[in-house]
Amino acid sequence: MSSKIKFAKLGVDLRAKGQKDGPLSVDEMKGLLGWEEEPEGKDWGDDYLFKDLNKKKIRLTNNKTNRPFRITLARRYGSEMLRGKWKLNGEPFIFDRFGMTQDGQHRGTGFILAEQERQLDPKYWAGEYGQRGPLSIDALIVTGISEKAEVVDTLGLGQKRSLGDVLFRRKEFAGIKEKEQKRLANVLGGALRLVWLRTGGKAITDAPWFPHSEALDFLQTHPDIVKAVETVFKMENGSGADGKRISTKLSLAYAAGMFYLMGVAKTDPDKFEETGKIDRTLVGKAKEFWGSFADPDALPKGSPIMTLRNALDRLDASGATGREEIIGTAVKAMNAFLDGKKTPSVKDIKPKRVKNKTTGKIELGETPRLGGLDREPPEPEPEVEPAPKGKKTGRKGSKTDGWRVKDLAWVEDPDGEHWLGEITSFSEDGKVAFLKAKEDGKEYETPIKTLAADKPGEDD
């Protein structure tokens, strides 16, 4: 660290449109972070922080006393900036007396990477998000804080806002007790994520990142999910002796999400994409199904609803695959109900399990869908013969150490971060996998030994 004091006094500078110096530019952010690229003809070896989108090795020379750097987090911030979702909220970039970055390394790096991303495809970002020139951001810059541990170690101690926290602030459930509003906001957050996954043809096991900004945009497109949450919550009948009529069997978030998808199951997905028109013909059926689920006393023998209740007693929701099985079982029960079919046995509604020929693991062999906005996942591409060794290949038959192209795998990177990617190819020696990360769509390379079928230390 430099021993030269750069900011002798505590200072605050607002960089925004309408201010004297205007918004902060990428070049200015590079200067603040000490952004340094590996010079031509010089090899830094492993002595660098990360590679940017131009595959250049990067150091942040003003970032030597900060917490560990996580490139995935920086890219998340960059994605928000590129999509126009980043707003000045009063949270500052903070630098100490010596100019060292103490808060803002990921936001600042994300900003720089966002501009690189824009430059790689300027027409797309201009047409899709209106980003027509070099990016700039409104920012609050604080300089000159003490570099001492008793000061720096107090930064970033606030609790991260969950999606439920964000929804609670929006008062989507005004008029009821605050304690219940908090619960409903969390239920809504879970229901939004489930519907977002299902309408995108994804599975819970895909575990894609769901930014708060995208969740709020999604809620604007599907406002009836709020009504679904309210309806299911009324059916739950509270948490007392006569309550928990649904949540003892199934989470309210899943019930509300499936309620919504069932009610709009006759929607034409293509017309919805064009006009936003939703067919609510089956909302009454959804109320009948989930109302009977909550109050099953009058259900006839062989009812799919009663069979579902019995099935849920036997299913384990502790892992992503288990939760996928629960959703699949509920969908098969709802489809049987809509078709007027009886399902006397749990086997009638449980998704089939099969053995994966490549990994030898038992997994779900079907992904039941309701139709309408509850879309089928994309068809897998047909496999072909493995390509000959020599170069990395993306051909679909390529496989190494039990892994195959198109498999989803969890990776632990050198920073200890875990991320999910889809294998696109392998190196010629079979020791390295090339993956397309689910978070940012970028391709990375990693040793085969770092791959795992399940997220280390977590279920989802």
C-alpha cells in the first residue's frame, strides 16, 4: 500500500446529472480503483485479480486492503447497470486517506465491465435498453476515511435485503397487520420466483439468479400473483389451532405460485408475449382445487387432491431435486383434477424417476407442466459421436470423467464462490471443462475436479 496520503480530509462528492462535474465516467472509475491491464509483451503469470471481458489480466492497485474480490458479484452489478436498473440510492463508494478502495470494488468493477459488454454488442444494448453511448453512473464518492481496522471493519455490516424485504416496502398487502404483511411479502417473493422459473421453462434445480429488479418487472407483468397469494393465505386460515391448512403439507409460496399457473393454464403463450393478454378461465377451478386441499373433509375416494395430500407426507423438500418432485407431483394432481380423473394411488401422480446412464444417479425422468404460461423446457439437442481429441469442442456427445456436454454442474472458483454452469466442451486432455455460467451467460474454464452435481454446502 502507498504511504502517500491522497485525501487528507474527509470529503463527499456527488457525481450526477445536473451537478458541476456530471455523472461518473468509466475512466474516472478506473482511476479510483487503480485499474491496470497487463502490458503487451509482459507476462504477469498468476499475479492478477481477474480477466476482463477482453481476456486481459487486470489488477486493481487501489484495492489491496479490501475484502476478497468476487468477479461473479461484479458482473451481477454490471448487468443491472446495463439494463438501466441501477439507481443512485445514497450508498457511496468509499476510499480511505491513501486512496485505497474500502467499499465499492464490486460495483465499480461491474460498471467498467458493463461498458465493455456494451462495446461488444452496441446495437443490441442500444436497441434493447437504450444504452447508446459510453456508460456513466450517478454516484456518491466519500474520500479520506481512516484506514484503521476499527473504522474499516464497520463497513458493510448491514443485513442484505431479501426479495421479501423489497416487496414489504412496496405495501402490496396494505390493510392487514404488519406481521402478516411481512409473511405475505416473503410468500409473494417465493411465488414470484417459482412462476418466473416455470414460465421460462426452467426447473428449480437450474438455480438461476433472480435479481430484485427483474422480480419487480415480472410482478408488473403478472400482477395476479398478488391475488393468488392473498387467496391462498385466506385458505390457510392463520397459524392457530384451526390454521396451517396448507402449509403443513406444502409451502404457501409454492401453493400460491401453482394456484396462479393453474388459473392461467389456458393462456396462449404466444399471444401473451405479443399483447400481454391472459386467459383467466380456470381461476375458478384453481380456487376449487386449493380450497378443497385446505379443507379436504368432503373429498371423495380417489380424488387427486386427497392423493396429493397423502403424497406430500412422503416427499422430502430438503434438496432442489426433492422440491422439483413436489412441484411435479402437484402439477400431475392438478392436471388429473382438470381432466376429471381419479388417482387412487400416490404412484398415479408422482413423477417417474430414472437412472442417469452417464452419472449413474437417480433423477426425475419427467417435468410435468400445466400448459399455458407453465411452459415446457427446451428440447435437448440430439447427441452425436464424440469429436476426436485435439482441440476443445462443443459437440454434444463429448464427455469426460462421467460429465457430458449440456450437463449442469456446480463450480467452486478460487474465491470460494459457487456458481452453476452448463458444460459446452472439454479440453483435449480431458482435464478442463468449459462452461457457460447461468448467471451471466459467459463462458469460463475450470478443472474437471472442481465440478459437482449439487451446490456445495447448500441445497439450492
